Amino acid sequence: MTDRYAVIGNPIAHSRSPEIHAAFARQTGQDITYERRLAPLDGFAATAMQFAREGGRGANVTVPFKLEAFALAGERSARAEHAEACNTLAWRGTHWYGDNTDGVGLVRDLTVNLGVSPAGRDILVLGAGGAGHGILAPLLATGPRSLVISNRTAGRAEELARLFAADGPIAARTFDELGAQRFDLVFDATSANLAAIDHADAAALPWPETIFAPGSLAYDLKYAVEPTPFVHWARHHGAARAVDGLGMLIEQAAESFLLWRGVRPDTATVFALLR
């Protein structure tokens, strides 16, 4: 029988994960189907368990459910335990096994696809939700000079800084405090829907316009057909390069596929196809 997989989120209609995994399946000769599943904001666990009852073998998890996926998983990988968030689930017969492939996907996109090394750089991560949880340890493992995490709710950023303090030079800052610093790599890991923000309305984005160092890279973990508001804002406020998260999406998907199917597909051809 064809094995079933899905991506679960809210919203979910925009997700390109079905295209990515269909391409992976063709490339590797795997017999799978992959669908989108919209979960109610208060119904992630019920949606995931219903999918398992229907024969689902695995799922990717997107915003805003990565912390809930961690809570649901009856067994977890070491990197999921460290991040306290899951973006990948695999059914183990009686329970979901949770993993987090976000960080390894991001670092691979940076280093392999974009030719950027975070080592020795000053890094800023905006947002302290599930997406931020997943990328901090892998970024710190690359050896940056510093990593600052900033969130609208300062207490959540401080909590994450404490959680990852043993991994490297990490600190929490408020949005207002960011104005005194410049960063080589700036990641938008916020879960807020910025799609409705007019690109010209820089005042609608809450961060100082002076955060980008010369030669800096701005990276939005979200992705879209058109430049995201953060990418547009960064290009007009000092970032030398600004990209969205399509590469990260493809690379983390390849890691999920490896967990589910035991083979890691080639990502370069899929990136060219989607872009």
C-alpha cells in the first residue's frame, strides 16, 4: 500500500511541502502520498492523532504547532529534546516519534546553497516561538562570535537564552536595545503573519532600521512567491543580501524524508524546480 504523509499547520494552503515531497518520491522511487492538513488552532493533537488512525506514517509540522508537536510526541530525538520543539513526526505504531530538522536544514542552506558561514559572525534571531527553538543549537554549533535573540515578549527571549546558554555565546535583548548593535546575520523566526503588512510601511515592523552590519545577510524563515515583508524591509534598510526560507524548507524536508524513508534525496534539483 502507498504510505501516507502530510504537513499540518494553520494556515496551510500556501505550503509547498507536497510539491517537495512528491519530487523527492519521484527521484528516489518511493511510493508515498503527501497532503496538506489544516488543524484548528486548538486542535493540533486531535488532527495528528486522527491522521495516524487513518494510516498516516509521518507528518511535518509548521506554525504555530511546533511546541504542541513536541508535547504530543511520546518519543523524541536528542535534537528535538534540546530544542523543545518538533517539526517532524513519525508514527511508531502506538505513538508519534518527534524530531526537529529545522536547524540542520537552515545551516545546510546557509553553508551549501548560499555559501555563508556563521562562524565568527554576530547573529540576531527575531522571535522566540517554535521556529526559533529549532535553529538556536545548530547555529551556536557553527561557532558564531555572538547570538542575540529578541522577541516582542522579552521574557520568552530570556527563557530561550537560559535554555541554550551552555551551547554558546547567547543573550536576550529587547527590540529597543537592538539599536545599539549591528549584526552580520539576521533571521526572522517570528510566527506572526506579516503578509498583510504593506511593503512600504516600514513603521509597521517593530525592529530598529540600524541592525544590519556591512555585508550582512537577512534571512526570513518564512517563504513566499513574492519577497516577504521582512525581505523587502531588510533590502531597504542596509542588508547586503536578503532571502526567504525556501532553501531551508527544502533542506529540512530532505532530513524528514531521510527519517521516514531511509534515503536522503538530492535537494539541488528540487530547489531549481520550485524557485
